[in-house]
Amino acid sequence: MNYSVRDIAKMIDHSLLRPNLTDEDVRSGCALAVKYDVASVCCAPSQVPLVRGLLQGSDVKVSTVIGFPHGYNTTETKVFEAERAMDDGATELDMVMNVSRLLSRDYEYAEKDVRAVCEAAHGRGAIVKVILENCYLTDALKEEGCRICERAGADFVKTSTGFGSGGATFADLRLMRRTVSARVRVKAAGGIRELDTALLCRELGVERFGCTTTAAVLDEAARRVAAGSADRA
């Protein structure tokens, strides 16, 4: 398959989630996101109003995180976070599944937790990407987590927060893509730093990936197109 530079750009959620980022770092990150016309900027909940203003007039969406990074907030807290984030301008929510409840095989709790956020988001036109944090899960629990997400109405299943002990792997992406139906999309996060990795993710059916090296990935894509070697990049 062949991809344009824009195809790759619109796979990227440009990540601005490091806890030591200043407002100036966020401004610079948003300027970069607008320049490269990525899918979204994923920022901390407290930065959503700033990011919304910085992205106004662009085609870049505002995304933020819910229950981040461990997922063990109460469901009520996650729903409040989601509502506040949407009030502030977020249209995409990356929520962390309650990993502890999944590991405890309390599937009913895990599903109700995801469903509550999905219902709040979908009622206002926002989408939800549910982070499984695969580094803590067996393959069987990754599959169960994917099925829970689909039943609960998630728009995406996502590999990782980027703050756990591991990130996206090709094996996990294959597992997730085959476990959910075509209705649910797959997002990779953690370790997607180069164009070739992004292209491999795309071939595996990934439609979004979190990235902090956005400029390097897209500059390389543009170089390959200019060199005539990458209509596929």
C-alpha cells in the first residue's frame, strides 16, 4: 500500500504529556502540530483550555487523558474528568482502563468503568480510546480487555500510556487488531519514534499512534517523497 505524508500525519496524536512541560513547551508543541497538520494534540487535562486556543482554526483536534496514567481512579472521577475535559474543548479522550480490576478478573467492573466514560463522551460527540497498558497483562487478558472495550462502546483500543514498563509491540498490535471488530480502531503508543515503525504499524491495521518525535517522522516521510522513493511514505 502507498501512503502520502498527510496519511501519516493524520495517524499521529502528538503527545504533550510529560509532567515537566511548561506552558511555553505546550505552545511550541501545538505550533509544531499545526505546522505538520497531525490528527490531534494529546495534552494534560489542565492544559486543555490552552491547547484549544492554540489549535483554534486548524484541523488538529484536542485530545486529553482520563484516569491517567494508572487507571485506578473511581468511575465517578473518570466521568467527571471526561465531562470537564469536554467542557474545556477536548473532543478525543484517552482513558486508562482500571488495570487492577482487569488483573483481578473483575470484568464487570472494568466494563462498567469504560462504558460510563464512553456514554458521557458519545453523548457529546467525543471519541474514546481505551488504554489497556499491555505491559502488565497476559495475552489472554489483553484479549479480554479488548472484548470489554468493544462491548462498552470504545472507539479505539490502545496499547499503552507510555509511562508503564513497556510500550507498543507488533505482537500486541496484531493481537488487538484480530480481537476487535472493524468497528473498533487500534492505537499504538510507546516507542513509535521512526517512520519505518509507523509504516509497519499502519500495515498491521493501526490507525493512530502517539508520538513525541513527530517532526522527525514526517520530515523523513517528506524526504522520501522528494527523493521519489516513497509514494508509500
